[in-house]
Amino acid sequence: MKEKKTNCLVWAVSVVLSALSLSSCGDMQNEYTVRTAYFIFDNSVHQNTVLSTAMNINAPGTFCKIKPYMVSSARAYIFENNYGQSEPSVENAIDQRRTVILGYNNSLIVGFGNLDLPAVFYAYDGECPNCFDPQKLPVHSHPLTMTSAGLAVCGSCQREYNMNSGGNIVKGDGGNKMTRYHASCTGPLGTLAVN
């Protein structure tokens, strides 16, 4: 009899857990995009001070936009944080051998959010997820600008996204949250990996 009660209890718990898991899937948007981004940057070699501010877990709320840049005839990247500081870094021979896909229209935003403990490291696409359409020709860029408050703002639709909390919309019409990529970093003077 005791075994039968235990089986009934196990069955009841599994039914409740199944119902909860099904009900939590409602209107949720996927946390990560299926779109490919690929960027590896060894900041122990480059020592880019602007990027290092966004890769510092002890300075959450600092985000850095990464865009391709040309210095003379050499490929480089410009790193600009949400406090207006910018610094270029020229690719070295190792960087030149790596595949680079900087999001939809060649820009990524990375940094630690300031709303979770421990802080979460985020990587977002630099284009507005509600205005930029890579399928619509001609393709028009709708870049996001960053504020010191950790917001990403679209100049076209005026939506504001909170980069500290997964890129959700905090002002403006409803729609998609920021496009998020898998990413990690190993500290301010470590390696950034978006993939």
C-alpha cells in the first residue's frame, strides 16, 4: 500500500511539473538568435582599454560596440563604449586568419549587465531588431546607439532596449527584444568569444 501511495505521489508531482513547463512556454521569445555571429578577440595581446571596460565583471553596466574599421590598408576594429570612449585595434596575423561575422550588419555590442548577481555577460547585434530587415532590398541600416544608462536606442522607431536585462524593450512600441548571441569573456585582458 505504501508503494502505491509513493507511485501516486510521484505521478502527481510529474503531472504538475509537466503542466508548469508547458504553461511557461507561452509567448516567450527565444533567448538567443539562430543567426550566426563569430568573433574571437584576444585582448591579452591587443590590450584595448575600451573593450577591457566592457569585459570587466566588476564594472557591470558598461557596454562596448564593435565595428570593422580600416587603418591605412590594414583591417581593424573600432571599440566604443556607452560612455563615449573609443579606441581602434589593428588586426594581427592571427586575427587575419580567423573567420569574423559581426552580426547582421557588421556590429556587435558586448558587456556585463548590472541587474544580476553574478553579472551576466551579454552579446547583442548592433542593429534594431524591429527596423532592420536583411531580407528587404535595398537593405537599410538601423544602428542602435548606446547611453550611459545601459540603454540601446533606435533612431528610426525610437524604441529603447535595456542591455542590462537581456535587451527587452523599456520604451516605445512592443516588438522583438535585442538580438542576442552566445558569448563569453575571460576578463578585461582576456579573450572575448562570440559564437
